[in-house]
Amino acid sequence: MRDLLRPVPPAARGAALSGLLLLAACGGPVELASPPATDRDDCAALAAKLPHRLADLPPAAFTPKDAYGGAWGDPPMTLTCGVGVPPGFGPASSCITANGVDWFASDKETNDNSADITLTTVTLKPRVALHVPAQYRGGTLSAALADLAAPLKGTLTVGTRCQ
């Protein structure tokens, strides 16, 4: 019984505190990447037009606020503005066109309905990425793309359309 009352060594206290902080962070805001300086004005304009609810999913907290994106649902579907060219995209890549917006997702993600998918606008400037947890594929994803079409087309510059 005496061993149970022994003081906890500082290293063990630090490890326990770190574990508690990690557990507390799990329920915290989603972290989004901030856009590059050259895209901030366009991304801020887009953020002001994003729907409060996306595909009927409630808004979710995200940080930092200058990311000018959005998060909805639990687990969150996230939109990040000012992203780079998606891996695997090239001149011969095919697009998914939804409500007049061209999106790209890798064949691997497109073909595996049980996995998360990230769709990236490839003909809008700046580019936007929508990360979609697997459970939202299908009708919820379709509704999200429909909800995003007007704000995207209304605030971002359209480049060459996908073929």
C-alpha cells in the first residue's frame, strides 16, 4: 500500500500531461492551411460566401481563422482555399464536373468508395480542395458540390475548362 502513495516522478507527470493534452485536442477545432499571401484576398471573398451548413452538415470549428476555408460535420468535411496542384494531376487527367465546377481526384480515391476523398478545383484560381470523409460519399458529397458551386463560381477566376 505504501508504494501507491509514492510521489510520481516528474518525467511520468510530463508524459501523463502530454497524453491528456492530446486527448483534449482530439475534440478541438480542425486545423486548415492558410492560403499563400497572393491568394488571401480571393480566399477571404470566398470564405464570406460559403454556406453556413454544407449538405445539411452543421459548421465545425477550424483554426486558424485566416485559413479562409470551412469545416462541416463530425468527422468534418473541410474546404481549404489556396492549395497547390493536386498530386497526379496533369494535362491528360480527367475531371469530375459538378454544377459547372471542374474537380480532380486521383483514380485511386475515385475508385475506392470506402476511403476518404479529396477533390481539388483545377480550373479555378486560386485552387480549392474539399476533403470528404468516406461516410459522406454519395448523396452528401453530391449535395456539398452543389452547395459550393455558386460561391466558387461567383468569387474565383475560371481558367481553361477540363476536356
